[in-house]
Amino acid sequence: MLLGLYICQCNGQVSKTIDTAALTGAFAKAKGMAVCAEHSAWCSAEGIARIRQNIQDGVIDRVVIAGCSPRAHGETMARALEEAGLNRYLVEFCNLREQCAWVHADDAARATQKAKTLIGMSLARTRGLEPLAPIKYPAVNRVLVIGGGIAGLSAAQDLAAAGVEVVIAEKQAYLGGKVIGFHKYFPRLCPPQCGVDFMTTRLQNSRVDIHTETEVESIAGSPGNFKVNLVKRPRYVDLERCTACGECAAVCPVERENTFDLGLSKSATQSVIARSGRVSDRRRCDEAMTKAIYLPFDLAYPRAYVVDRARCPADCELCAKHCPIGAVRLDQKEERFSVHVGSIIAATGAEQYDASRIERYGYGRHANVVTNLEFERLASRNGPTGGQLVRLSDGKPIKRIAFIQCVGSRDIEHLPHCSQICCTVTLKQIGYVREADADAQVWVFYMDMRAIGEYELMYKEAQEKHGAIFVRGNPFEVVEKPLSKELVVRAEDTLSARPVEVNVDLVVLATGLKPNASLEALVSGLEGTAGHAQCSPYELRRTGIYAAGSCQGPTDVQTAVKSAGGAAMKAMAVLRQEIEISPTIPVVDKNKCDKCKRCMEECPFDAWYWDDTGYPAPDLLKCRQCGTCQGGCPMRVISLKNFTIKQGAAMIQAINSSFAGKGQPTILAFLCANDAYPAADLAGQKRYTYPANVVNIAAPCAGSINVAWVTDALSNGIDGVMIAGCKSDQCHYARGSDLAQTRLSNMQETLKRMMVEPERVKIVNLGITDAQPYAQCIQEFVADLQRLGPSPFK
């Protein structure tokens, strides 16, 4: 082992406070030291050239650079030394500038002593480094898109345009999702059939394999190599042969409710006929109800009929006998098949909250109370009333209508969140009312109107052009008049503190939205579905599965399409001939493992399984190398490569427990690399000062800190140990900070048995910008330890 220690003056930024010459002298004869030198700036062209020459001459085989934070020039230096022939994983950085010189400029002597300890810790870790190479796995250049709604189709279109093979699995008999049933959609308020037809036409001419009536049964494997088992229900019609001529439906003796019209067709058309008696309305009634063999809707894709076998009379085969080309296949069976894909996009959509659970509005009891999705069908020209806005109870034209907002949303007893698009949907639907009858009266009962961005114009239009009356206050009651079927809406206007009562023909409920329940099945075994909202907004907790559209949360169409593009880009990132992952993977010492399963139970990403030898092993394609398994292993037999249990122990052993001076407490702080460590760097950049009593170790996550390191540090005479992780709801690895907190709480009894005060161990949560809170934490912890006195092991 030939160590090269390169101490950087950082153009005076370090040497102004720290005696770099003293450091060079102190380590010149350290174990394994081949080169120990200082320079004004090792990151300069001259400095890099000197280190590269040492490498090429075979003088050194591993490097420690003591200077600025690795976040500043770490990647640049590692790449330059790699080009010289040194494995990049044999380069270690010791942070003397941001976390020593800059923050202790008022105490040069103590800063120098701290710098010696920091370098000693870095050398201890470096001696345990091993050369590593990226790990490569073969990958499948194919993506599965689950859901054929607007987001799924958009993602498939983007992927196909990039030359990627795509498989679409849609549980309905047609593509388009809920959007295809709308009258109009944002932002141009055009019929959604236009956009969906455009996309499906393009998909037919691309490398996209479309499966309708198909659902996911199970997902196995990892990014690059997923095996997905699918179940396809029989359509009883050959898609390749059906020409949608309608001869089969003409002879079918059975009618069924048109499910595409959300159960509205029968009552709506019967009420229209009862009112008008016109032949044209009778014809529309025939269209609204379907036969047992039916076309889902006029512009459905695939344009082929479907058989509702549950509605077929026993032994009836009239449709099959009358099909002129033999496309009806009543002998079709359920089909199970598998697809191998490199990544998966979940575009499973959202579902409406059950409005009947809000009993005061009478949904399900009063015929003339509908949801906003049902109102879309009433307004649609291919809907159950042909676009006529009429009462479902008797077919009378709607002259007075009330929209009620936040039905099920922003309610701790139902959906606590705002469903985001309900307000703008109502503003859009006010326009439908005005198109049908310019004199109709419109009331909107709301808590807060949330029309964001360009939709603010719709809000103004609804008030100024359409004359809608906005009442701030959700109704406490909707009552039906038995004879007239009119509805009485009662509320309190919270702006005027006066009661409001209006009689209307129809009430439209803006129901809340939540992600489709099928999304949960895709991440079974994990707590929650979403990944890290800021840094991985598309990826789910199950690695390699990306979310698009409203399954992430309520969203309008244009936002769903944008998210689909992002998900497609992320999905393509792993679609290469090989997937390359970082080699800093967890490794198990099977000779000492007692198979307790803690690693499996605590992994946030379900990355552990039993291998062929009967021991736990990480699925490296699922593993995100957070080290939660290492931190939780009670036997200390799991280690991340180059951040091992032994390296941690060696670094702790290298700490001089009296480096801060006589009578001064010493602190070891483990800092989360994503947030707390950058916060400590930021404290240096801002020149915040705090006592030089603390030395830091960067860790992948607070969850990677094994409590054995804590006891090692205390046993070694360290007066206090601090673990700083992300804030609980911002952890990049889901629950690393929470696990660290739980583990430290559980070791309280151990500390007492060691005759150590529990207050000597502290856990804090820091965000990346919390420079001042970090400095304050150190100041407070030093004060606390001074009150406690020296460690009993000192």
C-alpha cells in the first residue's frame, strides 16, 4: 500500500488558519506513506500534473487530498486521476476548508489539531479502500405502459418515437381512459376524441403492442429485466377480423346498460322520451342502451365489438351465426402471458371519491344530483341525452343549476387534500350550461376557488360573462321536493354571514380525486407509493417503475401529458444494452449472518431476498445503496463497499478523544450526504463559526449508521455522538432518518448499562440550507456536554 497525502493550501483559504506545514510534518512518516506534500492548489493544472506523475511512476496507489470539500472539486479530481490510471474508488477527500478552516478562523491552534484528526480519519478509511468497477447487467429495450388513458398513450407515443418497443396493458376494452368520456378538455376546450384518435392512429404505425381487457397480475425482477405476468379477459371477438359492421348487434336479443355513460343512459333517455315523445329521441334511447354485444362508443379504439358474456342468454349464438366474416369467437378463454421489459410506466389514472359517502348532498338518493364526471357525459354530444342538459328525473331542460365544490376533498373525514382540478372543471362546465341556455342561472358553492395560471381567465369569464353567482360556503343540506323533484340547496354565505337557500333543477358535485387503487398493487410490500418528490418525482418506491398522469395526484390533461413525457424519459434511461450501477453495493458476511431478516424488513425498497445458499442477498438493481441494511444489522455483517463497518470503526479509532484540548468535549457527527453534509459545507461558505470540538463523517443516509459505531465512539472516549439526517418527510431513502431515531431510542438501555448518559447521543434533522441550525446544534451540544462533564471512558 503506497499512500499519497496531498495537503492543499487552497490559495491561502486553508493555510491562513491551519498550519499546513505542521500537518505535512506530522504525517510524513505515517504508516504506508509514500508521498506527503503540500501545494497552494492541487486542483490547478500544475498540482494535478504532479499527482498524475506520481501515479504513472508507480510511486503511489491510493490518494488522500486534504483541502476543499469533495462537493467542490471532488469529481474533477477523481476523473483526472482516473485518466492517469488510478481507480477512482481509491481517491479519498478530507474536508479541511469548509468544515475546519473557514468555521474556526477564530481559533487557529485548535483548528490545526482538528485538521490532524480529520486527516488521520481519512487515512484510516483509505487503508480500507478497494478498487471497484461499475457493475453491468443486460437490459431489455422494451417498456410496459400500464394504462391506456391520455398519460399512458402520450408516454407510449414518446417512447415509440424514440425507437423503443412498447407494450400497453389497458383494463378497459378501449383506449382513452376517463378523458375519452369528457365533453371537452383543457386547455383548448376541444373534444378529447380528437386528441386520442390522433395518438392511437400514430401508435398503430409504430412499435407498440396494445392489449385491452388486460391487467397486471404480478411483477417480478428488477430494472432492466422485469417479468410481468398479465391476464387478458376474453373479448369474444377477433380484433384482427372485426370490421365493426354492427350485424352482430342487430340480431342480439338482450340489452344492457351503457357503462360508458356511467349508468346514466337508461334514466336520461327515458326522461327525454317521456318529455318529448319524439321518434329521434326514441332512436337515441336505442343507441344509449347497448346490446350484449356492443361497440363501447362511436370512436372507440380498437374499433371492434365486445361481448358482455354475463348478459348473454344460455346457448345463444346469434351474433356468431350472423357475423359475415366469422369474427365473433364465443369460445375464447381467459389468457395469461408474460412480457419481459426493461422498465415500467404506471399510468393507472385517478378515481373519483364516492359521493354517496357525503350523505347531506343526497347523491344516489336524489335523481337530479350528479358528479362532475357524470355531467361531462350529459353535456357530451355522444352522451345519453345527445348533449341536451336535462333533468334525469323527467327530461325537463335545466334552467337553474348549482355546483358544489370540494365534495370529499379538504376534509379530514374523507380526502384531506385539495383535488386541484375541481375548481377549473366547474368553471369549464359553467360554459357548457351557457352554451345550452344563455339564460340559465348558475350558482357555485365553494370553500376557496383555486384557478391557477391561465385558468384565472376562466374564473373571470364565469363571473363577468356568464354571470355565475359564487357563494362562499359549502351547503349543509340538499333536499328534494317530492312532487316537482326540484332540489333545495341550503348553505351559509361565510362572507356575509347570511343563510342562502336556492331552488335548482340539477346539482353537480365536484368530487375529490385520488390515485387509482391499482397503483398500490405495483409497489406491494412497500410503505407508500411515491419516491422522493423533489429528486425523483416520477419513480415509485419500487425501483424501475415510473408514474405518469393522475395516478401521481389530481391533474389536468396538459399536465398529465407533460408528466408522461418525463416518465418516458426516465424509463428510457435504463433501456440500453447494459445497465450500469455503482459498485458501492452492500455485501453480506455469510460466515457471521444469523438470518435475522432485519435487512429485509427495514429496506425501504424491498431489495433483499433469500439467495440460493439460504442467506439474505441484495437485488442490486433494486438497491439504492442507502445503507439502511448496514445500519440495522445487529451482527454488523452487512457493509457497503468502501463504507464498511470496519472502515467506520477504523475512522473512529483514529480520533484523538482529546483533540479539542484539555477539558473540552469532543463530538463525532455522522452527516447525511444528501442534506446535512451540504448544510455543514454551507456553514463554512457563510463563515459561520462554531466550536472546533466536532469532526464529521459523511454517510449515504442517517439510516446507514450502525449503533455499534455509536458505542465504539463512546467507548473510545468521544464525549458525544450526533447523527444528522434529512427531515423525516424529505428523506431521499424514504425513512432513513426515522429508522435512525428508532435505533437510537432503542439503545437507551445499552447506554445506561455502559454508565453513559443518554444525552451524549443526539439525533437532529437538517435540510440542505440549514447552515445556521447546524452551527447552532454544535454550539448547543458542546454546551450540553460541558455540563455533563467528560465521558466516563475518557
